[in-house]
Amino acid sequence: MPDDRRFSDEEIERSLRDLGARMEYPTTPDVARTVRSKLDEEEQPREGRRIWRWPPFLAPRWTAVAAALVVICVFALSPALRTMLSGPLAPGPQAGSEAGSAAKSASGASENRYKQEEGMASQAAGAPAADQEEAATTCSPASIEAVPARAAAGAKFRLLGHDFSGCGGGTPSRDVTILFRQDGRSWRLTTLDADRNMAFEAGLRVPTGAEPGLAKVQALPRSGERTEERFVVLR
């Protein structure tokens, strides 16, 4: 027959309590302690191994700068080191003497060429070179002026002369040869006499063979020093 007996709440609760007391449950692990021990194990090696870094004053870039400064100081304060390094670069006495000889040769050649041109100019003026040198030491200086001082080849210009008095002091210069010279070439433009005011004025023309560039106009009196004026030949 079915058991229609009904249990009260107190009986059910008491039965469940008795049943729980008789059942065996596995022990609950201490999760908090386990986690704490794991954390302690990870922190200990991290504290033991520290990463070594370069001190700020021993960084590689500052080390290179310091080494460069040391080398510069040693070079500046060591005369023997400077002599050793500059010795191969300095020209020897033989090279210096050869350079001096070459310079003297070039200077001598230039001087000889200038003397030759002087002799040619003196011959063109009809006066010996000896007379020209003697007159240069005794005659008063003169001056010339080209107006304009810039012109193209074949163009006209005026030449003004002043203080052409000759060796007598009060006698106007005669047979004054006017030359146009450029790069070793010489053109005889005219021959004239100074007036009673020791001056002259002549209308001249730039030689057609003159090249664009620097040139000069010269006045060579028979008695007196050579006078010259700079002239620019235009294109």
C-alpha cells in the first residue's frame, strides 16, 4: 500500500541534516594562499635580476666626444707630434729653391721683354735708348689724358697733353711720338709738338687691329720721360 504519510517541514530538515552529516565531501583548496605564493615566487626572480644600463656620463656618444677632445689636446700640446705630421707635407729646401729659381726666371723673362719693348718704342720715336734714360733723370714729368678713355676699335678719341716742356725747363717738347700698345703690339698713331703752354691736343683713332680689353696710350718725347695713360678697348 502506498505510504500516504506526509512529513512535516521539521522532519524533512532534520533528515537532510543527518544525511549531510553522514556524507563525505572533498576538502576545499585554499585558493587565496596558492595565488599569493605564486605571486611571491614571480616577484623574487624579478628583484634578483636587474637590467644594467650605461651611466649617463658613460654613454657611447659622450665617450666618442671625450676621445676626440683628448686627441685634439694631445696634438695641440705636443710639438714633436705636430712636427712629425707636418714634416711630409712641408716642402723641402730643394723644392723651395727650385720654386724660387722658377720665380726668378719668370721675373727675369718679363723684365727682358719689357726692356725689349722699350727699345722698340725708342727706335720708333727716333731717339736712342741711352738718350731716353738720360732724359728721364733730368726732365720734368708730364701727363696725358684720353677723352674718352673707353672706345671700340676704329673709334675716335682725343688725347690731351700737359707739362711737355723738354729738358730746358721752359722749352716745349718737340717730336712727341704717340703710341697705342696692347699685349706686346704697338701702333704709332702720330708725332706732334707741344705748344708754348707746354701742352697739346690731338684727335686720334683706336687702331682697327686692337682687341677688346685693356690697352695703353704712350707719349714719347725726344727729350723727357715716357708718359702713358690706361685705355679700354670696347667690343
